Amino acid sequence: MDRIITAVIAIIGVPLVLLGYIYAGEWVIERLPARVQVWIRPYFWALPAIGFATVFMVYPLLRTVVLSFRNGADTQWIGWDNYVYFFTFPDTLTSLRNSLLWLVFYTLFAVGLGLIIAILLDRVRYEQIAKIAIFLPVPISAVAASIIWKFMFDYQPPGTVQTGTLNALLGSFGAQPVAWLVNSTTNNAALIFVGIWSITGFCMVIISASLKSISTEVLEAARIDGANEFEIIRLIVTPLLWPTITVVGTTMIINALKTFDIVFVLTSGAYDTDVIATQMFRQLANAHYGRAAAVGVVLFVAIVPLLVVNIRRFQQQEEQR
Amino acid sequence: MAEVFGRRLSRAVALCLGALFLLAACGGGSNGNTGASSTDVTVWSAWGGAELKAFQDVLAPFHTKTGITVHLTTVRDANQLAINVDAGTSLPDIANGPTVDKVKDWVSKGVMKSVETALGSDFNAYISNTYPALTTPPAGKSDDLYIGIVAGKHYEMMVKTQVKGLFWYNKKVYTGPAPKTFDDLLAINPSQYGAQKLFCAGLESGSASGWPASDQIDNIIMRQNDATFYTNWIEGKVKFTDPQIKLGYQTYLKEVSSANVYGGPNTVLSTNFGKAGDPLFKTPAGCLFLEQATFIPSFFTQDFPALNLKAGTDYDFFAHPSVDSKYDGNVNGFYDNFVMYNDTPAARALMKYMATSDAQQIWANDGGTLAAIKSINYNDPVYKNAASVAASAKNLLVTAGDFMPSDMQAAFWKSLLNVTNNPGSLDSELKRLDQVQAAAYKTS
């Protein structure tokens, strides 16, 4: 019963309070001198948004930074210990290495394949159908996609019926089955592949949209000037697409650094497949809030420059319009 | 018009807000406390599903017989009791015991009332009826915090128990005798019985992958060392690089070596624990034995509905063979206990009732567990057999990982996966575990 009341208060009460704030505030402001009204009104209207952002974004951020310098129980300052742990412990170093692998290969392949597919499909008649096929994995939740791939990667003892699609395929060529997710030479690649499979369609769609906005006159002019198709792609299309590619690329880098679900579902980080985010989750689950906070801060610091680049790009695009 | 509307709206808003605040003020519920009662007793347990139903079945005759009402609450959060103890708020009259690290403290604070107090004149009968491993500290000791014994006094009353580390086999395939020693077990030739390999194993279990291997290695280490060494290891007082722990790992690796295990390490690591036993029932059999606890037959019957498998006729198990005869009697298992936190007449009555074979017979009849009393009858041949394993135990030792700090447990499980995958990494894995251990047991 208590919970129902709390839920009611949250769902109805919060908007009502906001409404009350606006009515009461406007009632006061209307009675102020005109010059004060003009000055105070924007602040008055922005205050709830700033308040929410402070409570739900800024405060947690600062608190995380504070926690990262405290012990697990949050009772004591321990200096840089959590960071020292992060950068010296073999497990976390492995997770750093893997996140780097994700960052490089996931981004490269997702954006690269997205670009290539977008350009190629631009030139064929069955573009729509092909695009749908490639976009299909995007709306699947990462957990569901991982479970699909868990079946694809399934391993059965050599000599028995292979229920995993990939190993069945290998078997049809007479090859031995591979324990994709256990073998430490294949498992990271397999995980990153699942990530690429599920996001390439997204990159393709964004790049393709930008590709459509390149005017055909420019391309025709180039052809008349005697440029071949490769030169057109290299010297005209790609430079014109560059702002889009950077935005998609930085988004993919952020995605790569945040990777969690695929790894968690497929291997749970076993056999050296941990990434930064699964490491953070593990520290949280084991009540090492300080260490988890330190991992979070490292991740945040790694992502900030990318966010800055992304926002600058957006602003540039806005200005160009 | 607009202004009138606005004024009305703001009045309505104010009214609604007022009503909400009033609601919120009334929202704080009250937690009833029955006090020192002879008619009511409050009980907390963490059980759900079939276990909860069994407990309710046990409690039903108690109410009809005594008229005492049991207020049973399912409390999933194992820390809740500790939170209440620390805050000095009311405790349930009866609940499960605390984690091992709190037992001494709570006893000295008088939070836990002794079983001797609760049972009174029935105490001696309780001791003689219950499996000795559940009520007796290791030889020469007066404390065993795992079973709630402090300075010779009992604080946790045992009601249920389970044994683990059992070797399951298909009775139609393996027709030989139960091996006496681990070496005898390894010496069995699977092809003599038409099976490919000696053992089956499956360690995959999502984010808890590796736990079945920890059961296997625990059963080895507790049979290569005395009970005190084993619990010291759990408590972080023995390093993983200790030669005895390394020996345990090496012995475990014999159970999952390419030569002895069905499908080799890749299969072991890729197979879910529930599917691990499937090759037992294939023709030809993939393996002779699967080491697992008493819950595993439900997976056998689920995976082979057509075979209509029956315990005792189609499959059976034998106890973990002796590894070092000096330590025979160390058996892996766990137990459920109740502690009296408030000494009330009703609480004493319920404790006395739960110690009777009438009550425990109901637990046994509902299935899925052994009672704590030796002389209970079981319909299920699996539990009849398991009861004899429990009776043979001198020390019923817990599964190590479950009582380690959670990141120690996680690292321990992970190390077992890694050495199964690559036995050559054993030394580096053990070194890494020492590193985790040094950090995990720090109390801060």
C-alpha cells in the first residue's frame, strides 16, 4: 500500500508541484515592476530544468568523483588507492586492453562497413530491401542479439552433432569445431563481431542519409571533368561526408567504451573478455563502491573529449545551415 | 474568463497538493511487534517457492496443536537482520542464523539465545537425534561458528541439511562397486563399461560460471586436509599458493583433463551444469560419472523424458571417495538452521516443535532435502542414500566460495575456468588469487 501511495505521489504529484510552481511564480512575477519581470522570467522558467539537471546529473557526477577517493564502505579517505588498483590489477588491465580492442575494431568496422555499404547500395536498384536487411539487427535489444549469437557460437564435443550454426558450417567443410567463446584467441573477436553486426545498419542509415544530400550536379560535373568512380568517392564523396562520419565515429567510440550487455550475456567476462563496463559492474556487485566509482571516472574522462568533439561538430553543422 | 479559470485551477492545484501531503504523511506504515507472547510468534525466513511451501506445511500442525499463531515473513535480504541488530530495532522471535563473521559478536551481545535455553529438557534428545556433524565442533575445539557453536554452547538449531560432492552414474552402464578411494576412482577403465570417458562436467552457468568446479575442488581439498585448514582457507588465513591448495587444484585438473573428461576442456567450459549429465544416458555413454549435488536428477529426467528415468533403478550415486584416509569424515554440505532471538514462551514452543521428528518428517516428505534428524524415513531413494552419507560425516563442511568475500568467490570461480582451459596457467592463476585475497579480506 505504501508503495502505491509513493507511486501515485511520484506520477501525479511531481507534475502538479511543477504546475503549482509555474502558477504561483507567475502570480508573483506579474505583480513585479515590468523591468524586473523581463529580467527574472527566463531564470524562473529555466530553474526547474537546471534543478533537475543538478540533482540527477551534476550531483551524481560529483559524488562519483568523491566516492572514487573513498573506501568501499564510504567511511574513509584512501587517496588514489582505487585508481592504483585499477591501473595495476591484472584483471582490470585485461579489461582496459579489451576496451581498447573494442574501441579500435568495433568503431573501424561499424563505420567503415556502414560507409562502404551506403556507397555501394546508393548505386543499385534494390537499395531499399538491402538496407532493410542490414538495418534489421539494429532494433534487436543487445541482450536478445547476444542470445541469438550464443546459439550461433554453440559448441559441442568433436564428433557429435554441432548445434551451433558456425560450428555446423565448419563441420560441413570437415573442420574441427571451435569453442568460439572459450578460446582466448577467438572470443574477443567473436564478441566484437556481434557488436558490429548489431550496429552497422545504424551507421549505414546515417551515412546514407548524408550521402543522399550530396547534390548530383557536383558528381556529374566531376564525371564530365573526367574523374573515375574511385576518384569521385575518394576526392568528393568522402570529404563531403566527413562531418557525418566524425559524428557517427565518435558515437561508435562512446558505444564501444560503454559496451556491457554483449560481454555480460555471452561470457560474463570469463576467459579474459572483461571490458571496463563489466569490470565496473563487478566492482559494484561486490560492494566496492569506491573502485566502481574510480572505473566510472576513468570511463568518463575517456569519453569527455569525444563528447566535446561531437558537440562541436553538431554546432558546426548547425552554423552551416 | 481566463483569469477566473486560472484562479480556479490554482485553487484546485493547491487542494490536490494538500491532499497528497496528507496521504504521504499517512504513508509510513507500522511494523507490528507481538512482544513477549505465548500466543504469537514472529518468524523470518528467506525461503520462497517449494521451500516456503514445505515450511508452511511444517508449521500448519503446530498451529492446530498449540493454538499459537506463527507470523511468517519472507525476508530475502540476508542483511536485514544485521541492520535491525545494529539499529537496535525489533527482531523476529525466530529467524535464520547470521553470517559466520557475526556469530561470536551476536552471542556476546546476547542477541542470539542458545538452543539449550530454547529446548530446555528436550536439548539432549535434539543432540542425540541430529546428525553429529551438525552439532559437534571439530575434535578438540569448543567453537564452530559455521554451525553456531560458541564456547561449547549451541546457538543455531539445525532443521534441514544437504550433502554435496556425489558421483552420479547410470546404473545400466556402470555396474561396478563404489570406489573406496580417489585413486580407485581414477583407475576405473571407462571402455570396460562401454563409455568414452571417466567423467562428465559442465561449468557454464552464466555470470556464476565455474561454481560446479568449485564444488569439485572443495570436495578434494577437504579430503586432503583437516577441517581447520579448510575453514582457515575459507577465511583467508591460508594462501592460494599454499602447496596444499595447489595440490587440490592439481587433483581437480585430473577430473577435467582431456584424458579423463568427456569432450575435453572446451566441452566442459561450454556446457551448462544442467546439461553436464546428458552423456551419462546416451548410447554409447559419453562418460561414467558426474559429480554433483542432490538436485541434479531433476535435470536428468527433464532432458530424457522418453527414458522415464527412476532413481535407484536407472541412476544412483556414491559418496565422494576418500582422497587421504586421514581426513575421512569430512563431507561437503550445507544446512538450514533457526535461531531464537526473543525468548518468549511461544518461540520456545516453536523451536521445540521444529526439533521433533514429526516436524522434520514433513520437510522430508515434501522432498528436495534431508532433515537434520538421523532417523527420518525417505520415500525418495536418492535421499535415503544421501542420509547415509550425512550420517557418515564427522564434519559437514560448507562450500568454500559461498563463505568467501564475493570478489574472492568470483576470482576463485574464474581461476577454475582458466586452469580448466589452460592447466599451464596454474601458478600464475594462484598468484593472482593471492593478490585478490590480500585485498578481499581487508575489513574497512
